[in-house]
Amino acid sequence: MMNIDKKNIGILGLGISGYWAAKLAKSMGANVFISDSELNINNKYTKELMELGIDVELGSHSKKILNSDLVIKSPGIPSDINVIQDLSSNNIEIISEIEFAYRLSNLKIIAVTGTNGKTTTVTCLYEVLKKKFNVVKSGNIGTPFSEIIFNENRAKYLKTDFCILELSSFQIDDIDTFKPNIAMILNISHDHLDRYKDFLDYCKSKINLFKNMNNDDLIVYNHDDEILYAEIKKIDKQFIEYSLDEKFSSFYLKNKKIESSNSNHSLNINDCKLSGIHNTSNFIGVATIASQLGLKDREIFEALKIFEGLEHRFEMFKEVDNIKFINDSKSTNIASVKVAVESIDKNIILIMGGLPKESDFSAIIEYTQSVKSIIAYGVGSNDIYNSLSDSYDVIKINKFEKAITSAIQLAERGDSVLMSPGCASYDQFNNFEERGDCFKDIVERHYS
């Protein structure tokens, strides 16, 4: 465990991860300085940290950060800004909040990454493993790793068997010695290309999770993801793969049942609360890890059967007049639209739009034979129309509410109205949660 007593610890970014990294560093005896370029930052954080004797700087990054022995960079901060270059020029080590908390932890770690499906999979894995173990979940899912370690040091989590970490590529970028006991990667598709040199650079960021792992550790990956499979084959490590296909996996899908090569137990996917082929794939990944940790197939399948999923992630929230309404607001890239559409057999009214991350949406054409009409809204509506109007009936509408009401009016018995935007929410909403809530509210008001 790293000793930071009397060390000068600098923190860039006063978001929730920076806040907890500061509290953790202070509790371990460090001199803490935190700097954020935003002037209007969370006053609650600022006030509390200053009362703890932590120096807080807002509105700019001064030269004081160069007095640090170690700097923790919040995940939202890109690596090409001036202050990062100044720190590197002065040979000051820069690490992520994940790396920092890891160096102060004795917890066993299960790390999960992927472009899509991380939060649902981490939550599902947590629900399955808690049948046998004391587990906590942390990272990109909302609770910073530093908060877990801060509480661990106060005996709150001393009996914890595993900490399940959801990790974004930004959180993986600045790891150095971080070495999970178990790591799982779900998929890789185009995303966050505004932060990376190119797609290959983004792929390397994801795979970087495995760099310190050895044969005593467990690395699990999704064999069915073509991009991921190609990247895995470049690495000289031992892996366990999972798949829908029984040729590659000890758990697999057969006749709409998740079967196990280890027993006669099975799980009919129609009995699960969570639908969609992508969720079935993630279930198989969860089952693979749980089985490796000693859970019986019966225990695993019981937990998977009752797992309800999360809000805004392929959430079937209403059915009226034999029309289903599905809120997939978390869908912010083309790959997530693909998996959502593939999970519905026929008759989809698809709502897409928002702030696009890329301009060409044509990649979804081969996956969307079940789509009847597309409603394209917001900033991305022109790109969606230009990419898809030769293949589908695409209706362009600017305002989100009008797009939803138009979809309702188009829908007939047997249809599914799927809001899977494939774009960021920031053109008309603060976040994807607000967008999803708005969708549900419009639908509920229409039928009230």
C-alpha cells in the first residue's frame, strides 16, 4: 500500500471523483491541493474540503499544482491541455482516481468495461454475487472508488469480498499499476472519438485494462464481438471467452434457453424480466464469472431470472392497446441502436436524434429490417435523414416532444415505439436521464 503521509497530492477536477480522492488523500495524512478550471463549481464540495484544511483553487490552474509529488486527474479532463503538459515536463506523475484508490486498497477487484452495457452488467453481477459474497459496486456506476476505500479504512467495508468496478475508457487511460483480480470486457464500438486520436487508440484504451494481469488473474471477454475478438487476439495472455454459441462458452443460448455445460439447469430467457439479445449475452458473461467463483448454476439462474435491469436502458415501461413503449435513452452511439433494434422482432417505430457523435448512421441499415418508420429529431436529424432515408421512411422533426407525439400517432396495434437515440442528449437535455424521463412523461400524459 502506498504511503502518502506528508506528501503533496494535487487533484485536477472537483467533480465527485476529485472530491472523494481529496478526502481520501487528506485522511491518509497528505497535503492536498485541488484545482478546477471552472469558477462556478459545487459550493458544497468546496466548503467541506476547505473546512478539512484542503486548499481549493477555482477558475484556472495555477503553477501551484507543479508543487505536487503526485497528481490525480479526474476522468473528464483530456490529456492534451496545457496543465497536463506542464506536469509532464516537470516529471510529475499523473494518475487516475482509480489508480490512486487502488494503491491505497487491499480489496479484491472485479473490473468491467466495454462501450455499451457496463452499468447494467455491473449491477447484474452485483445482484448475482451477493448470493454468496459481500460485494460493493463502484467506479463509473456512480460511487467513486476513492469513496469505497475511504469507508473501507473506517471499517465499513472490511468484510468485503469483492469490489465490482465499472470502468470507462477515460478511467482506464491513466492507470499504471492497477491490476484487477478479475476483468471482463463486453464489447468495443465507435464512441468518444472526440477524446482519442482514432478508433484504434480508443480500442487500446479499453484493452489497457488487462496490461498488468497475469495467469493468476481471470480475464473474461465476449467472443461474439468481432472488434473485441480481433483486439484480444493481439494479446499474449490467457482468457476465458463467453458466447451465445456453445462451441465457445460453458454457458450458451439454445432454443431460447441459457444452457450450462456444467449441469442440467437452464434458464428460459422468456421468463426473465430483462429482454434483448444483448442482455442475454451479458447474462452469459455474468454467469461465466459467477461460476468461476463457485456459485452453482441454479443460484446463478435464479438471480438472473429476477434481475429487472435499469432505468433508461431498453426499459419497456408501458404497453397500451398492444403497443409497447421502450425507453432506451442511454443509447448514445450507433452500436447501442443496433442491439436495441435487434432485440425486437418486428414493427418498430424508431425515435433517433440528439447531438450526434458521428455523421454517418448507415451502419445500422443491415440490422433494422424490423423498422417501419424512423422519427429523427434535434441536431442529428439531418445526418440521420441523409444516412437512412433511401432505406426507410424517415420523418425529420426538430423538437423532442413533437417527435414523441408523432411516433405515438404513427403506432398501430402490435408496434413497438423504441426511443433509442444513438446520439448524446445535450442538444435539448442536460443528460440521458432527463431525456428518458421526458419521453416517459409524454407517453404517460398522452394516455392519461
